[in-house]
Amino acid sequence: MSETEDPRTFNKSLAMLQIIDTVLYLVSALIIYHYVGPNVKSPAISSLSPIMSKIAWGLAIPTVILSSHGLFSSFFC
């Protein structure tokens, strides 16, 4: 919060982030459910065709590893 121009806007920013985040998760879930149906596997990437599933996992796993590395490195530096 110390880096913001006006710390009073923090609550509004946090609320906007949560609203946008929730809407994006809801829209993606509805789209996946619409195209796959009630037999959606968990995680939803597993419901894709074998080729698309491999491509999606190939993008998702490095993203998770890199983002967790950035998160944990900030704790231990």
C-alpha cells in the first residue's frame, strides 16, 4: 500500500480485482461446461483432446513453476 498514490483507493482496487477475478473464473467455467457437458474432468484441461491437453499442460506447468518461484523467492531473499 505504501507504493500507491492514494492509499484510500486500496479497498476499491481490491474489490475491483475480486469482482473481475470472479467474473473471469465464472465465465471460463461456464464456457467449459457448455462445450464439454456434465462429464467435465478435474482439472478441466483433462477434458480436452489428447493433443490439446498436452499443449495446455505444457503451457500451464511452466507457468505455475515460474510464478511459484517468484512468490517464494520474494519470501526468502
